[in-house]
Amino acid sequence: MIFTVFLISRSTHTKMKVQRMSHPLIHPLQHNRLPPASSFKMVKAMRYCNPPNDIAQGQEGKSPVNGTLEFVAVVIRHGDRSPLRPVRNQSIINCGTQSSPLLLKYVKTLKHLRGSAKHLSPFATFPLQPAEKLCTPSQMTLLGAHQLLMVGQALQKSYIEEHGLLSKNWTSDQVKLYSTVFSRTFQSAVAFLFGFLPTFNISNIRIIPSPDDRFCMSSYYCSCPLAGYLEKLKVKKRRRLLASHPAVFHLMQKLGPIVKHQPDHPDIYDPFEMFDCMMGYVCHGSHLPCIPGTNECVTFEHVRNLIAYMDWVGRQFVRDSSNTRAGMLNMYGFLNHLVSNIKDVISGKELTRFILYSGHDVTLEPLSTALGIDDGNLIPYASRIVFELYSHSVNNQLKYVLKVLYNGKDVTKYTTFCKSFFKDTMKTSNPLDYGICPFDSFRKYVEDFILSTGASSFQALCNTVQPSSYPLDVTYSSYIYDAYKP
């Protein structure tokens, strides 16, 4: 962090004499150019941007046992989108992407399907695909669709070509689809399905809207005062962390006037919000913004410093007990829903072979925390957490094992519910046991969570803190402003 602060202070004093220009993106200054995408400086930024060509088949479908793939659930973050707020020169940034055969097929097919998704209420008012070049605030880009096409194609190879999870004559009984009610998550689901399904039939697709961005599934699990209280504690901790790094706050003050779409727009105090604005340029290979007629520009060193700070902040919450409990409370409805579906598949009550949940970074972040696999890093666009259920025979008895993957990497042995099991199996004489996590370990972890807290029910646990006991109207940005205002 000392090195980061040094870079911040050094970059803020970098000056260059330049001629006045009519537009900074047409006549870019030397110090607002991006390094080559393949350079070492761009590694962390590109990891977050998640270029389509970097998305490939991972360890999905690699069975730890000689068994049968019975069920798969995939939780995705939507693809690349424009920043949530308007930024300078946003209309000139190219939000398209290089063509590929899969992308061209997707665009051509969905253009012919306009008006064919009236049955997808409440998503029927959304376009099936994003605009091809425009960068509209908060809307998914064609680059984002390309990312999800590649994720879908990679998982099609893993599950359909190699395991036959779904046939060409798949039915809506075999596939369950959920999405939050945003155009970017709906379009991400459609793009993923286009790349994943053995046959893409829009009339056969039914997408269920989620009542919130964490797939709580019912009002019983959606309201939890204790979770809200713990989230406020997280906000306070982030405030303290920022207060300990005034150079970062001063960087926000320097960059805000350059990045804002109009001078009278609200200031940007939140480093995470500033980062979101920056990625609107970086992920599309655009020159960083400048104030026309001046040498006041955002440089890539500013972006690197911002990423370094946020990575450091993220690591402060990895083993934070309040954050872990908040993750479980926020995702308890989802985890219960998943366990219930898997139990029904095992018992034969359910024909579902595949479930997709199309959400946000605020979906995957608490989920990874609840599972114990959070590393503190930002969740890239088009990220995926996958749950695989396999059956295999042991002494003529059918056993069910679970595998968890994050962006193609098998992280099962790092999950909270399987750590102790893996430690025990490493001591056994049978090496085949290592790498297998019983589904029952996951089931007990979820079902016994409430009992482990000493509460009688989920609502009883949630109501240990009343909403009136903490300020609901306090935001992170207001915290930052209050900390530094004159």
C-alpha cells in the first residue's frame, strides 16, 4: 500500500504540455493511452474485463469418480456493461466487439426472433440482445453477450457433448431458468442459453423472475434485519479503511471532474464507483478521458492504483466473521432452494437436469463468501459458480457427490462444508476417496446453519437485530463525504 500511495502521489504530479484539442478521443494525449492488452500492466484489469477469447472450457465435467453426471446448477454474473452512471465521451466508446462465427450467428438468429418472446413476461419488454455499438449507462454491451456465448459454449462441451446432460429434444421440465429483472441479466441468460443448449428454441424457454438480486426465492428469506445490520458494519469498515488512505480519497477528488459526464453531475467519492467508470473505457480499449483543451487526464497508473487499493480492501473481508455471516444470511434462501432441488433430483421427484441463475456481482460475492471460496478479488464480468452432482456406486450402494467450481477451477476442497472432510480422507488408505465431497456434507452445512447459531428459525435469527437499531439511510458515499468534508 505504501508503494500504491507513492504511485498515486507521483502520477498526480505528471504534467505534459499539449496543444488544445477538439476531442480527446480523436486526438488522444500520450499519457491517456492504454498499454497493450497483452502487457503485464494490463493483467489485473483484463482479468476483470474477462475478454471473450480468454473464456474457455475449464475443469467442469471432469468427474472425480467413475460416475454419472446427474445435475448441474450455474450461477452467472451478467456480461460486460456500460458504467452505471454517465461518463465523459461515453457515446464515442465502441461497445461492440470483434466478430466471431458464434457471435454473428447469435446476432442474425435473434434479429429474426424479435417479437417472439412475448411469453417471457416480465422480460418481454426487454430486447433479446444488446445494442450492437452503443454504450448506454448500465446496459449490457455486445461484448457482454459475446462473453456469455463463450461461457455457454464452454459448458456445452463439458456437459452436453461429453456427458449428454441434455438431448436435442430437451424439454422445459429438464431446464429451470431464473433471472433478476434487469435487461442485462435477461440478455446474459439468453446469450448463455444460445451457446449452451443443444438446440436453441425461444418458445421452449421459460425464465422465472427473481424477487431480488440474491435469489432468496420467497419473502420469508428476502427480509433479514440482521443481514442489513451486518452490511452496515461492512460499510463502516470500508469507511475506516478509506480514511486510513487519504491519498486514495484525494485521487477521487482529482479524477471526478475528468470522469463526470457534466460538471453539475454528482461527485464520485466511492473508489468502487470510480473503478466502475474506469472499466467502461479500459474493457473496450478506449483512451482514458481528458478535459478538452487541457492536460487534465486519467492515466492508466491511476487505474492500477485504484485496482491495488480495492484488492487490498477485499482481502480485509476474506476472513471477517461478520462478512461471512452476512453472506450466509443473504444467500440462505438460494442455498435452501438449491439443496431442495438436488434432493428432489436424487429422490426422482424432479426431472430437472440443469438450473441457471443469471445475476450480478452482488450475487456471486456473498455466495462465494457463504461457500468459503472468496479470495477478496473483484468478481469479473461473466463469472460463473457451478455446482455439479454425480452419482457413483460404492459396494453396490449409490452415492452422491458434489463438486463446486469458480470460473472453471475446481474449488471444492476449499469450501467450508468440505474442508474437514478432505482433511479426513487424506488420512485414509483409499486414495480414490480424496477429491470426493458427499452431497450430504453440503446439505448438512445449509440445513444446520440456523441450529448452529442457537436460533429456532431463520426469522428468529434475523430478528435478533431490529431495523430501528441502525441507520437505514446511510450509504457508503455519504460516509466518505462525511469523513472528508470541510
